[in-house]
Amino acid sequence: MKRHSGISALQFFILTFGLTIGTSILVIPSGVAHIAREDAWIASLVSMAINLLMVILYIALARLYPGQSLYEILEAVTGKWPGKLLSLVYLFYFISLVGTLLGNLGFFVSGEVMTETPPEVVQIIFLIAAIISARKGIIILARVGELFFPWVVLLLLILILALTPQIEWNYIKPVLEDGWLPVLQAGLQSSVFQEVIVLMVFLPLVKQQKSRERAYLLGTAAGNLVLSAIVLLSVLVLGIEQTENSTFPAYALAKTINIGNILQRVEGILITIWILTYFIKISVLFLSMLQGLRSIFGLKRQNHLIYPLAALFMIIAWNTYINTVYVNDIIATVWMKFSSLFLLIMPAVLYLIAVVRVKLLKQEQPENPAGSQTQQPESQKSP
Amino acid sequence: MYTKSLGCILLLISLTVLSGCWSRRELNDLAIVMALGVDLDKDGYAVSAQVMNPGQAGNLTGGSNGSLPVVTYKATGRTIPEALQRMLSTTPRDLYLAHVRVLVFGEAYARQGVGDAIDFLTRSHELRTDFFLLVAKHTEAIKILDVITPFEQIPANSLYSSILVSHKNWAGTGKVTLQQFIVELERGGSNPIMSGVQLQGDTSEQGSLKNVQSVIPKSLIKQAGIAVFKKDKLIGWLGEAPSKTVNYVLNEVDTTEGSIDSPDGGVAGFIITDAKSRIRISINEKNEPEFVIQLKAEANLTTLHSRLDLSRTASIKELEQRIEEKFDNLMAANIRIVQEKFDSDIFGLGEELHRQYPKLWRSYRKHWDESFQSVKVSVKSDVAIRRIGSVVQPQQKEMEQK
């Protein structure tokens, strides 16, 4: 990784945005509508708030160890060997994520768009693109993201505008029928699918501290806002019953576009948005894993790991994504707890340990000023 | 340098070879299904598909071999997809369902419940949700798909546009897409409707060109009011006036024509150009909901068969009042009819109660259909006459003055 060239704050914003939307845009509305019914849109705003809290936690953690990536922070907080072990656990999380993402891609494309194409072919072709981007590195990916971004925004605008004539405001009434509990529950459940922690690996690549933190927060906020808009539109156009019972509600939503019998059958818009952001998501994950392996095992180069990793992704995808029902069941029962362990609980525990460590060092400072000199700037930066 | 340009050339060549999709389907390998019909059969389902015959579309007088622009195939099966696949043994091409414009259910099947058909329609990736659903009144779906129609070469297109035209300009018929049907079907506080179609005239030669080779076509397909469903089962039909009322309450009326008795005897004809309705709910002292349908409409005068002096604003006021009275009484009476005949809330009153009084709705949720039959519904309309046409005084009055 060429650290000296770095990535700009705007590019980091785009990566965060892409990572947040990623696959979530296709599947989120169904789960949220299932629990929160008419209040799905409030739930998705709750999910945004939870996501932002997560990012604030990550930023606070990163401030304690400026210039270090997720894996380096893990080692710095818990010590060398436990840190490496924890990094491996995180890698396991990332790899299972990539597996389900690839599975989702295969099933969506082969189930809804090109039904006679086997999912494996779609997955392999997509993986080839991801391999190319992994070989080129994060800096090139960030630039690619910059190229994609205007298109994603334009297509999102077209999608949202084209859907407005079909809005039925009645569909979101009554508001808060069953109180806040289902809303919070649904919000919490959908907040674990954006996985913005992955970008902790690349956070140090943005030079200015202020602008990278702002980009991180704004990217998460913007991505989540788009998700909320899609959830709101799904409920307003399809109604909760259909949103909840669709395998890919956003796709069902895009299929309903019909303006004066002229502009219709434009679900390609949604597929394009999804493919572009999905590419960012899977490439970022790929690169973060390479970085992790390099950091754990102290490797000099990482490119020779790309092909074995890609093969591993395929195997995991084929074995985890058995069918849609199985995955939905796992998502509803297991994934939330599993995922929140990595997104919320571990970072929170790490942060507590880190704060204690830094404070203890501060107390030790007058006794042993020479030993802790290197830690000094970091402890000053702690919030 | 050489390797680079060679690489470029190879890439360009591969473009020509690699283009196309895995699951491509060429237009000349497809049979584009324009309409589907679903009937009951002893095996399960009898499915009929009206398929476009592209070679003949464009000349109704019979092409080179005299065949018609459409072909209707029929097959049976335990499920609808099975029947459709079995149909392939008679068709020369693969059936393509994405362009289905109307789907017709036979009455017998609709009475038994269309839920299982809906499951297939929504589960299939190829079908969309924006085509119209119809019930063939007193007949089978295949009979409807076996009529040659004037004007439109493809009968399915004729059906499709006649649904639109009659709904927009007459308002006595329904216009229900699959999407709307599912939404109403799955809700607790409302029941779905569908529009009906019917055959009219001498049906002996409906399927051949002879049907349209006379100035008055021997048989025609007619839009036939609204079919009332309870959940997914057809339970009855509404006549013209109740169908209109349903459309008024559901806010589906665009324009329609009507007439009232003029104040001095005679008849006044008017056209409704704009109608909007809202459902207001008030809670009475027994903690029961009472519904008021508020209707705001604009009307134009189209004809006057009387000696009414139209130069006075008072006569316009009087006409407006009479139209309002007619709306209030007739619609209330029609709603009453629906309430008495069917325990099915096709107006979506329950859903409105759910939206406005979610707490009260809880006590009704389980047994809404029974409560629907006894709730009080009234109509309060507000009509404004905007235009009286190109002349002022009615012809009868003009003649009298001379």
C-alpha cells in the first residue's frame, strides 16, 4: 500500500457512501417493514442514528491511535499476540461477509434478472472485476469511486423522482401504532448491515484528521439517508404487505415505475446503482482483508494472496448461501448478534481498554517521563 | 509497443465474439403472450394464453395464409406454471410472459378463490405487477380470449384500452391491477375488487374474422361492473350504479355523465369533470365509529330538457342542490346495498379507521367484516357547476319566446 500518496477526503466519503448502500439497498426494506410495519421509515432513521453513533465510536478510538489502521489499533490496545488473534477474528467476520455478499449477488441476478444464467458464472465474472481492483490497490479504487459517484447520484435522483407520482401517503399511516419498541428493534436490526467499520482499515490514508472524520460521518449519513429514502418509497408505493413479502423489495419497487406509459420497465436503473455500489463494497472488503493478512503476518507484499483469497470467497459463497430462505433465517436469528459483536461490542470494549491505558500512562508520566514520551501526543489528542 | 497494440486489437476482436447474454432470447424465438386466462379444470387449472402472431399483426384481412393476428392456446395442469409448460407442446415458440396486459379469471375459478393463482403471478420473475385483472362474468376466461375485436387487431389490446376508456370516461367499471389487488387483499381493513367483462351478442362466430366483417359486430366484449371479493373469493357482482358509487368512494372517478330532474319538470344532464372523496370518521357516544364520505365534485351542464331560466344564478344553485341531493341519497343507498348483500368491506373503511383511530381499530380488527355490515355510513357531497356550455337559455325556452 502506497501510504505516501493517500486518498482525499472526498474519495473517502464516496467509499463510505458506497459501502453503506452496497447490498443493503436491495434487501433492507423487507426486514424493516416486517417488524416496524408502517413506521419502517422511522426505523431506518433510527438505524442511521445507530450507525452514526458507531462511527463516532470508531473515530474516538482512532483518535487515541492516530495514523494506525484497525489491525494496528487492535494490537496496540490488547498487546501483540491477542491483537493478532483479534485481527484474525475480524478477518473471519469480513470473509463471511464477502461470502454472503457474493451469494446475494448470484441469487439476485440469476433469480430476478438473468434466470438461465447459473449464479456461479455471475459471481465469478464479478469476482474477476474485484480481483483487478484488488491488484490495483485502494488508491485506484478510490479514484474509480470518484468516477462512479456522479452516476450513482444521478440514477438515484431519477429513481426517486420517477417513483413520486405513485406515492400513496395513506400507506404510512397510522404513525407509531405500536409505540417505539418495534421501531427501535427494527432500527437496531437493520443497523448491522452497513458494516462501516471496514473503513477503519483505510482511515489513516486520509491525511487531515478533521476532514477524514467529517468524510467518515457524512458518508455514513448520506448512505443511510439513501437507504431511508428507499425504505420510505417502498412503503409509500408498494405498501407494507408487499414490501415485507418481497425477496428484493427495492427491485419490486423499481419495476412499478410507469410514467404515462412511456417511461417504464426501467429497473435497470436500480440494478446499475446497486452494481456500482456493490463493486465498491466488495473491493473495499477485499482490500481490507489483504491489508489485514499483511499486517498480521508481517508480509512485505500482498498481491500473491489475491488469487487464493478469491478462490476462498467462492467456496464460502457457495457454501453459505444455500438458498434465500436459509439466509433470511440466519439473518433474522443469528446475524444481528454476530455482527453487532464486531460492529459495536468489540469496538466499545476496545475503546474502554484504550482509554484506561492512556489514562494510566498519563498517571505514570511524572514518575517515568522518558518511557512514555512516545505516547504523549496520542494522550493529548484523546477526547 | 507492439504487444500493447496487439493487445488492443485482441480486445476489440473479443468484443464481437463476447457480446450477448447467456440467457438471450431472440424475438423470433418468442411467443409474446398478450393475455392469460385461468379457468377451473378437473386436473386443476385450464390456462389459456392469447399469443401475438407477429407475421399477421398489421393486416386484419388475413395474411398470406389467411391466419389471424393472434392465436389462443389452451392447456391444463395441476398448477398454472405446469399448464403453461404443457402448452409448449402445442406452440412452436417459447412463451414470453413479460408483456401480459390483462389476465382473465373464469367466474367459477374466481368464486373458488384466486389466491393460488396470485401466488404464481407474484412469484414469477417474468410477470410484472402492472397488468389488469378481470373476471369473466357468467362465463369462462377462454371464451373472453376467443373473440375477434374490431379496431384493435389484438383482442388483448382492445380489452386493455376498453378498461382504460370506460373507467376514465364512464366510471361504472373497475380498473384493478395485480399490484392494487394484492395490497387490498393482504390488508385487514379492506377487501379487493376486480372489474368484470362479459360477452354480448351472438357468440357463435366470435372466434373467426366473420365476427368483425359486419358493420355491427356479431359479438363484443363488454365491461361489466365490479366484482366483489371477500379475501380472494368472488362473492358477487355490483350493477352499474353501485359500481359507480364504489369508484366515487375509492376516489377513482375521473369523468362520468349523469342526469337529474330539473326543478320545473324535465331533465337536466350533467357531466362530472372532477371528483374527490375523503372518508371522515367520528366516534359516537357508544364508542362506535361513524363514517361520512365527503365528496367534492365539479360538474358541467351538458343538456337541459326544460324551460328553466338559466340566466338567473338561483337556477344554477337549484341545479347544484339537486345534484348534491342525488349524490347523497343514491350513494348512501348503494353503500347500504353493498353492506347488506356482502360482508366485505370493499370501500376500505376499516383501513381508514385503522389509520385515523389505531386504538379503536384493535377492538374491531378480528371481526371487522361483520361490524362493517352494521356501521353507519352517510354521504355529504358538495357540487359546483362550472360551465353551462356554448348557449345560455335552453332550446325549449327559446322556442317559446318567439
